[in-house]
Amino acid sequence: MTTIADIRIPDSTLAREATELVRDAASPLIFDHSRRVFLFGTLQGRRRELDFDPELLYIGAMFHDLGLTERYRDADQRFEIDGADEARKFLHAHGIADERAELVWTAIALHTTPEIPSRMAPEIALVTAGVELDVLGIGYRDIADEIRDAVVAAHPRPDFKNRILAAFADGIAHRPTSTFGNVKADVLERFSTGYVRTNFVQVIEGSPWPE
């Protein structure tokens, strides 16, 4: 049993197979980030005194960026849905009931959508909380320095800001329309030559309605 920052990494057959799937498909950058998302999400769950299922949170965290990988990325849909679909497929294959599988699907699908996840089930809220802390620094001061340092010692983040932005750009550049209305449009605007952001107002004005 692996323990990091006084948090036990789930060690069920389900969790071990999820770990190996992500380790095999993803770069060390994505793997370490995904583990930190679980750890930071757990720490935020404890701080908020939430009752959550660590195994479901772990699956959500481990699969949340799977859609950025070459093996699992789709040609058209949002990368969040890639990971969500694969997690649901994985859980169903392991006999996990629809209700629990849908919880994980939703946690992954919404992890880049501000505000909404925090109003939903703890596992959904905490995948987003872990992502926000690790990527955006939201809640950074909620975690004591020595605990945060223990997480990073176990799963380092060398040049993480630049490298995760590059991973985002690489994972979505081939499907620019999937960024309409979500935060990844900012990534393509910065890193993808020739990208033009879809404008919501222009979509409305150019709709086929005659008035």
C-alpha cells in the first residue's frame, strides 16, 4: 500500500489496473499530474469535510486527461469527453454499476467547467478541485507547505506550467472546433498559428432564423 502525504493510494484490482492503463498510455507528465489531482482532491475533500469514495475519485483523477494522449484522443469531440467515455467503458468492464460509472463520467467531463462541479457530488467536485489546485493554483494556500511538498516529492512537476500547456495544445490542435465555449480556446489562441476563436455572438447572428 502506497501512502503519500498521509493519503493511501487505492490498491484494489480496479485501481491498480487503472494505474497501469494510464501509466502505459500517458506521458510521465500526465501520469504524475493525474496522481497529484487525486492527492490534492483528497486533501481538499478532507478540508471541506466531504464524504467521498476514494476509489471513484482515483479513477476520475487518473482518467481525466486521457483524452490528451495519442492512444485515446478523438478527432472531433472535446478531450474531456474522451477521458470520460474511456473511464465509463473501463468501469463497466469491471462490473461497476451505471450510477457510479456515470458519477466518474461526469467528474471527468466537467473538470474544466468552472463553478458547476463544486455544486455536485463530492467525487465530481474533488476531481475539479484537484485539477484547479495543480494547474491553476486555486486553493494553493489551503494546503500546508510540508504536505504540498510531500505530494510534489512523490510526483514531481519540473517545468510543469510550460509542459502542461504544450500537452494541452498538442492534444487539441487537430480539433479546434471542440474548444468552442471552453477554456481550451485560450490555449489554441496562444499556441496554434492561424487559429480563430469561434464567436458566440456571431453564431447567433449568423443562425438560419430569419428575424
